[in-house]
Amino acid sequence: MTRELTGSEAAALAEALVPGSVDRTTETACYLKPDRLVETLRALRDDPDANLVHLTNLCGVDYWDHFEVVYHIQSFEKNHLACFKVEAWGRENPEVPSVTPVFHGAWMQECEAYDLFGIRFAGHPNLYRILLWEGYPGWPLRKDFLAMPGGLQPGLGEFAGVARRQEPPVKVIE
Amino acid sequence: MTGIIKSEPFVINIGPQHPSTHGVFRIKATVDGEKVIDAEMVMGYLHRSMEKLAEERTYTQNIPFTDRTDYLSSMSNNLGYCLAVEKLAGIEVPPRGNAIRVIMAELQRLASHCMAIGAFANDTGAWQTPVMWAFREREKILDIFEVTSGARLTCNYMRIGGVAFDLRPEFEPMVRRVLREFPPFIDEMEGLLSGNEIFIARTRGVGVLTPEMATNASLSGPMLRGSGIAWDIRKADPYCGYEQYDFDIPIGYNGDSYDRFIVRLEEMRQSLKIIQQALDGLPGGPFRTEVPLALRPPKGEAYARIESPRGELGYYLVSDEGPSPYRFHIRPPSFINLSALKEMTVGGTVADAIVVLGSIDIVVGEIDR
Amino acid sequence: MTPGIEHFLTVGALLFCLGLAISLSKRNAIGVLMGVELMLNAVNLTLITFSRFAVSPNPIAGHTFVVFILTVAAAEAAVALALAVAVYRNRETIDVDRLNLLRS
Amino acid sequence: MTPFLVSDKWYDIRDLGNLSREILEAADRILPFGVVYVLAALIGFVASFLLFVLPSQLIVGVYGERRIIGRMQSRLGPNRVGPFGLLQPIADAIKLIQKEALTPTRADRAVMYIAPIVFVMPAVLLWAVIPFGENMVIADIPVSLMYFLAVSSLPVIATFMAGWSANNKYSLFGAMRIVSMAISYESPLVLALLGAVVMTGTISLSGMVAWADEFNIWMVFVQPLALVIYFICVSAELNRTPVDIAEAESEIVAGYLTEYSGMKWGLFYGMDIGYALAASGFAATVFLGGWTFFGLEQWVPGWLIFIAKTHLFYFLFIWTRGTLPRLRADQLMAFAWKFLLPLGVFNLLIVSTERMLWSEQDYAKGLIYVFALVNIVLSVALVYAWARFNGYRPEQTPTRPRLVKQAGGYIPVGERS
Amino acid sequence: MEGFGPSFAFWVLAALTLVAAGGVMVSRNLLHAVLFLILTFIGVAGFFVLLSADFIAMAQVIIYVGAIAVLVLFAVLLTPRSGRDNGETRWALPGILLAVCLAAIFLFVVHDTAWNTVDEAPAGLDARALGTALLTTWVVPFEIASVLLTAALVGAIMLTRSPEEEAEDALV
């Protein structure tokens, strides 16, 4: 059974390797400081005790006032899974460092997070909109996507529960 | 042919309309003669923004979406999603439900690997014969799905807390038939392809992934096991009671396309073993825990993963105590398995690139979601 | 009009002169080679014509010559095309006007 | 050979050659000079069309190709149009004629238009020299083997024209591949046939059939290796599936056919079968004794035996097509130069030596059977030895993965889990 | 060479061969020129058949169409698009003039000579006689030709090696 590290366990691992890297912890996750992120993850990957070598999952979450990027990293030999998070504040130009130099497999997932959330990953070798086309208006997975300029696509209004259609013209019965 | 003269490299679009991209997927390959010197992936032709749509629906309503991501293994996708919701809401599944889930997931693995192996053989140029044989066997499994869930491809069978319906009386003989008829088929495929000199020449040493590379590129499933890493979520992080069943993890030697192929073939044998055990020890009792239709899980997050036929299929859910997930993220195995595509194809020929793509076993519905 | 030796020789001569004109006037090295091949063909035609029409104790000699010419033509084509490819690799052109390696 | 029942008269319909010869000879007495050539051409054309092109399209095109392959792939194959689906090719042809034959904007229109025509002509011309029966050969020229080789080198040009003119990158790939294939596979093919020529001492196909009849042995028993080389080379030149890299549909879409549609495509497709049949007929003549069958031809019309042998050989093409994957282009080149060419040279050396011994023994009839036995053994030994010499070790490839019980990290090869 | 058939064949072949050779001269596109060249080769092979040289005709098709033309096509493909035009040099006019003068001389010679000819094709022009001649009377040139072919093979391989391959060989 894979041991899912609690936030404090993960924080202890990270603190032991890179002091001062942990921002805060929750029950399930450990928040890292963005400026120490790459360094910390590299140390955790290379350390034989932590051995967090496999970046399983990387995704963004929109919390209205800030974005979180979630990293699920696991170890094959120790068979444990840790959840790290990084916060990016600001809706205009949220930016977190890219972990692609540490985990090659992150590049596509970071592209996806950039494509759908608009989170910029500093240091990514080739950040482009991987699923949508270049010049797509807005960032679809943001919570305010439908209110964005050009964000409302035909047909999406009904899904959001907001009828944006014109009222049908009243037919005059003679 | 190449290297004789200073030839001008030119870009060749493999896809989106190409017989071997298994859907609308495109590789922009820069080739020098027949040698690939750069490969860039273009995807998103099938993007439906499922993660956004799921945020507008209740937890139960989202199950059909998961069918449509990886349409070749809808049962596994249902299962992964339901596990994530159950983890988030703390719901226990009765033993019969778990056993049915295991049988279904393994049958789905058989069906999906049939497709993967057949299509892979087609990519190496075996003109339709292996894929037809594989389809013949896959039909039997799809028939079982049809009897059980009413649908063949997008089954929508798993429910939060169990499965949708109990098994029908026809189910067991049909599965027994599969158990009886699959081993000869796998042996047949082995005779047709595994020992075939041309097949070996085409796939041995093509698209080699070292274990370090495979780990660092976040690969999973047969891609990882082909490189010699013994990692299977069913063993490492058992769900649905997989710890009760006796099976082995097949792992490859060099991490080339051939190893991925034989790993898939062996996984089918192991799946049959699991189905046999699960069917023999199928417990009675309820098949589902009753959960409210408008489920409101407590505030929090959950990441649950299963071993889908293509690799680690994870669902990351965030709940804000609302009736629909606040964040619904799929970790699609075939999308992430593509992250090493460039490294595997560059340096080989165009024909090798096709073989590598076939050995990854992509499903475009899952890549684009 | 029944074709005799003159007719065949005329065709051979015209073919030869066309080949000559091509090999003298073309800018592309491959074009020049094609002219040379045409000339060789014309010579073959003439030899076979003589072998068929001429009064000779040993008419097969003409055929033998043609076999040798075929051999030489094949060897020549292989080497010439290899040269063209090699020259293109080194000089980025096979324009015979600009192949002035010895001059400059 | 004295026929048992068959007299040499024109009314004996078992040998259609007699009939046509009688007609032509009668016509030559009546008609002015030259008209009889036109008549002969007409008869030849009609006969070849009726006997081969039509049945080949109907029976082989559907039953040989699609039904057998369907059977191999555990499906039915065409069975709807006409009795047993026999009219399927006609339905296909009608469909193809109705379809628009597209030409890309920047294609080389003239060349693209001519290419299918150039492709079809040699397929018909090839049949001119193949003896269907005792007197049933349209043009019994003394160098018919050379003629066959010469004509069969023409479709390469046509496929190249098709691939190059379409101005499509995939087509260009196909053209490039077919040109390099033609260069590589022509020489082992000729070497393999040279063995047969040396043994029989003739380059006439009728002469080869006569040789097989005289010594009561087929060339395939004397030179099994040559037949194998011929089969591989001819598959490569005809783009049959194990080596169909020029139109490899999983790699380069359809190769040189990518931009073709409608009946222009149909001509290529149909004539693929025509070429395969012609190659099979050639192999049946050179290696399988043509229209003779150890005396059976005295009871059964020779052309039936010939057609049976042709289709037997053609079945080999279908079989390989239904079972084998495709090699890569560079592997195919390496195979031709490293494997087939040396084996062809060895085969030629062996055959030449035997021929010398044989001529010293004054062509004793029994000796050829000894040679056959020796050659069968030698061929197997030669292939085995040459493969070993080239570093081929089949037992070094494990075909089953390793099995481990416990999940964990990387397990190096050789380590027990 | 009596009768309608041979003379008809002659005129058709002559027209075909000369028109195709002219096509090689005038076509702008190098690929078209090669295709015309192939047509010329086939026409010449037809002449050989007409002159009862069957073996030579077949050898002509096999070697010229099957090998040399394919090689030329291959070389054309290996040169990039810019190298595929078939234009003339500035020496075109003198070259053509020279060819025309030569043609005039040839034609004069051909038609002003009293050729001592036979009407019937001489016996012994078949492949067997050719082979016997090659391996008895002409055996030394035959061997030299084989050496020449080997030398050409080796030379062509050496010429087209890429710099990397040369570097590899230098290490050995």
C-alpha cells in the first residue's frame, strides 16, 4: 500500500534537505515557497531517503484570489506519494517556476496548465498552448472564464445556467 | 540514403489525417531523407474541455464524461473517477461491488490490450491480420459489457459506492468462455508476432527508453514496465481489493517497443488470472452502497489513481462542499506517456516513429479530453 | 519505302548529333550525362546496323562491341552520377558553368 | 512429346493454340501479307484478356485476394455482389469510374496522367512470352526470359512517375523508396534466374518448359534457393506486403498512390494483381515446369495445369501478405545486399559447377536427381551458415517478459526478483 | 527487310526515337528530360529488335531503362529542387551549330557511300553465338570490362561517402 505522506511529513522531508523551503502545511499537502521550489524538488528527487523521482501529476487549481499548482510526486522504491503545492497570486500574470529541468515529464502538463489556466511557468523551454490554438481568447478553466472578454462561446451560456439568447420575437396572430 | 549528400530537411506532417496516428493527432516531423531530426506534437483536435464541463455537473453526472475520455477503456475510467469520489467522501464499497469492479476493469484491460496489440502490429505493417484477430476476441468482451451495462464502448457502469446493476445470469458463462478462449488466442498472437523475425527486426531497439528516462518523463503503465521498472498501481497501491489476488508484474529488458509489446501480451495473461480468481470467489451481498444522488463531499481534496490499461490514471478532485466538484482534473496516462515521444523518435526513421507511436498506445480522446 | 542501311544510319547519325548538342549545351551535369548516353545509344544503333547489313565473315562482332559499350555505359553512368552527387555535396551546385575548380 | 489422346488438329479444343494456329495459317493463305499479324494480335489480346485479365480480376481479385485474406483474418470478405460476391470487382470498377479523379493543383499534370497508362502496358505485355500450353504462346521469341526481365523493369518508372508527379511529400517518399528498391533487388533477381539459365542452357521460356519435360524434374527441386530469392525479390519489386515499403500504408499513407483517386488509382490497384499474376506465371514456367506435370498434360489441357500452378504460386503472395509485418526501408536494402546477393552468387557458383560436371557426364538423366538432392541440402546449409556468419542469433531474443511479484523500482536485467 | 510490317515499324520507331530525343533537348524540367530519355532508349531497343538483335534489345532495356535511367532518376531526386532545371549554358549556340554541322557531314557520308549490304539477316546472330564470341574471341576485353565494372562500383562508393563515414574509416 502506497503511503500517502501527510503535509507535515512531506514538509519534514523538504525542510531537512532545503531549510526554509516550506511555506505552510495542511493535512494532505505541503506548500512550498515558489522561489525555492525547483531547488527543493531537485533535492527531494536526488535524496535517497526521500527518493521522490516520479512526478505523477501536475495540475493547476483556481481559487479566485490565487492559483495553486499541485505536484504529486512518488517514489517507486520507498512506495510513497507526496503532494506539494505552490501558490501563485494575482489573476493578471500568475507565475510559478517550471520544474521541467527537474522532471522532464512536467513539460506537457505545464503546457496544459498554461493553456487552460494561464499560469506562466518561468524557465519552461517551450511554453505554448498545447490543446487550444494560439490566440484563443481567455483561459477556459478559470472560474471567471465565461465573464472574460470573448470567453463566452455560443452555447456555453446555457451550461452556465445563464440564458444569453435573445428573446424570440412575438409572433402577431391576425 | 541519408548522409550521402547535404540534403535540405523538410517538414512532413504525420497526421492529423494519417492511418497510423490512431485518431486526430499530428506529429510535425522534420526529416532529413528518411531520418527524423525533430518531432513536434500537435494535439487538441478533440479537445472538449471536460474538466470545465465537469465543474458544472454533480458528482454522479460526471461519470459519463469519464467514459468519453479514454473510450477504449471506459470501465477503468469510471472506476478511477468513482474511487476518487469515494476517497473524497469516505464511502465504503461492499465486497461484491469491489469484485465486480475488478472483473470489469480486468476485462477492460484485455479489450484495450487487444486493440493496442492489434494496432501496433498494424503499424509495423502486418496487414490487418493481427488487428482482425484481436478484434474477434475483443468482441466477446464487448458482448459481456453489453449484457451487463447495456453499452459496448461507453459503458457508464460504475457508480459512486459500487456498480450500477448487479450481474446478470448470462454473465458468468460468458466470462468463463473468455477465460477459456483467451489463452489460445494469446499463444496465437505470440506465435504470429513475438517470434516473428521481421517483427523483431522492426521493434527491437526502436524507441529505447532507459529506466532513468522513463522515470523522469513521468511515464507509467507498460511504458514504465517495458523499461524494467516493476511498478504497477495494483500491486503498489491496491484498490478494490487487488491485494487478495495473486498475479505478477511483467517487466521488460531494454525498454524498446518490443518490450512494451511483450509486456502488454503478458499482462493479458495476468488479467485472465485475476478474473479467474475474482470470479471463483465472487462474494454475495449488496453490489452498491446507497449514496445520495446529490452527493456533497466534505471540503478537501483527493487524488486517487488506478492502473488503467495505458498506465496510471489519476483523478484529482477538489471539493468545496458543493454538489459538483470544485476542480476536476484527470491525469491522462496516454497524454503524459507522450512526453518522451521526441526523445524516442529523433534519430530513427519515419517508419520507426510510427512504430514508437504505436507502442505508446495513445487514445486521442484521452490526450485531448 | 523499305528501310535499308541508309535509313538506320541516318537515324543513328541524327541521334548522335542530338546527343552531342545536348551534352554541349546543357548546364546541368545530369543533362550532360544524358546527352552522352544518347550518343552511346546512337553508336550502338550504328554498330548493330552494320552487324545486320554489312557483308562480313563475323557479323556477331558488332553485337559484341555493343555489349562492351553497354558495360562501359553502365559504369560511366554510375561514376558520373556519383561524381555529380559528390560535387553537389562539396560545391552546392552541379551547374557545369560554375564548376571552375581548376580555374580559380 | 506425343500426346496420348490429343491429336494435333484444330478442332481439339483442349489446346487452344492449335485452333488459333490453324486459323492464322488459313488466313495467311487467303489474306494479303501483314493482315495476319493484326489478326494474331487481336486473337492474342482477346485470348489473354479472356483467359487471364478477366479471370484474374474476378477469381483471383476476389477469391484469391480478398476471400483468402478474409479467411486468414477471420472475416468473410466480399460476398454480397453477385453469386458469392463474384461481381465485387465489377462493382468496384463502376464505383471507381464514377469517382472524380482528383489532381492536386501543383501536380505535374501530364506525368500524373500518363503514369497509370505506363503502369498498365507492361502488365499486359508480360503475358506475351509466357507459354500457356504446348503451342499457346503469343510470341515465342528466343530471348523470352530477357524479355520478361526487361518489361518488368518498366513499371518501376511508372511508379516513380506517379510518386514524383503528385507533388506530395508522402508520394515523393514512395517514389524514392521504389527507386532504391529497384536498384537493390534487380541484381539478386537476375542472379537467381541466371542459375536456371545456366542449368537449362536456354533463355527461352518454352525451352525451359521443354527441359523440365525432358528430364522430368522441376527447376525448383534443382535450385530451391533460387526460387526463394526470386520470390523475395519479386515481392519487393511488386510492392507486395511483407516488403511493400513504397506504399506502406501505415507509414507513408499510400506512398506513390497518395494523391491518386478514381479509376487512375483503380488501374494501379488492379494492375498490382496483374503483375503479381504475371510474376507467378513466370515462376510457374521457370521453376515449376510450366504447363507440364510429369505426363499429366496428356490427359489434362496444359493451360489448366499452368493456371493451377500460377495460382498456387500466387497463393504464396497472398499468404505472406496476410501474415507478415513489413520491414523498414534500410533493413530491406541491407537484406538485399548482404543476404540475397551473396546467396545468389553462391547459388550460381554451385549451379555452374554442377552444370560443368553434368556436361562431362554427357547430360546423364539420373545425375540431375543427385544434383537436386545435393542442392536442397546445400541450400539449407548455405542459408543457415550465411545467417550465422552475419551474426544472426535467434535464441538471444527473449520473447517473454520477466515476472516479478512485488512492486518496486528498477530491476536490472539478470537480477532475480 | 521486306514488307509492310518492318517498314511501318521503322518509321514509327524513327519518329518516336527522334521526337523523344528532341524532347530531352527542349524540355525545361529535368525530370521530363529523363522520362523522354527513357522513351528514346525504348525506341532504340525497338530498332534493335528490327535489326534482329533480340538479345541486345533486351539487354538495352534492362540496362538502360532498368538501371541507368533509374540511377539518373535517383541522382535527380538527390539534388535539390533548385538543381532540377534543364537550362542551357552560354555555349549552347556553338554546341548546337557544331552538332548541326556534324549531322550534315554524317548524312552526306551515309547517303554518298555505296554500301555493300546483304538483304537477309546473316545467320548466327543469336544469344548463343554472342556468348560464344564473348568467351572465346573476346574473352580478354570481357574480363577487362568486368574489372572496369568493379572499379566503377568501388569508385562510386568512394565518391559518395559522407564526411562522417570518411572520418570513421580514418580511425580504423
